[in-house]
Amino acid sequence: MFVIYVIVGLAGIVGALLRYYLGLFVGALWNGLFPLATWLANIIGCFALGWLTAYLPRLRNLPPYVVTGLGTGLVGSFTTFSTFSVETVQLLHTSHLGLALFYVYLSMCGGLLMAWIGFRLGHGRLRAQKETAE
């Protein structure tokens, strides 16, 4: 079962590098107070984990450790709750209460929405229920 550690570790390296490059890319384009790179990483990660959680187990030949590696390793290292928390505290510390509250609200609502959309897509049920009943 050593292979799960390798898969999670390698996927974690890829996720961390993707997060780093996203930060570089967004940092080159965005100069505002809103922590856009972290928000994007978390929103994308919520969607990806929702989709992976629903879709990958449907693939009968895919070993469970690959699902764990992608979810825990790749998405887990790509998203960053700790950075979100520190950036929120920094916004509060610099008296940007409104922006901090907006960041928390947008992260929570956006994250839940994207996880739901990813989950629905992973199950192939994004269309209206009426269409699938026919």
C-alpha cells in the first residue's frame, strides 16, 4: 500500500506548483487589495473536488488510491484555507472590514456553489430534473 503515499505526494507536488503558478500569474495581472489568487485557487479547487468526488468513483477500473491521490494530494495542496484565513485577518488588521467580510462571504458562497456544480457535473445531472425525467 506504499503506492498511495507516492500518488498523494506526487499529486501534492503538482497541486502546490499549480497553486504557486496561479499566484504568479494573477499577481502579474492583479494589484488590488482583494486576495484574488487565493480566492481563485479555492473556488477552482471546490469545483474540482466536487467533480472528482462524484465522477471518479464511477470509473470502475480506477483504483481508490488514485481518487485519494487526486483529491487529497492535487486538490488539497492546490487549495489553501490557511492562506484564506491569514489574508482575512490581514484585511481586518488593516481596517478593511468591508473587504474582509466580502472575501469571506464570496469564498463561502462561491465555494459551496462551485462544489455543488462540480458534484452535479460529476454525476451528469446538471440539466434540469424535468429533462432527465423524460
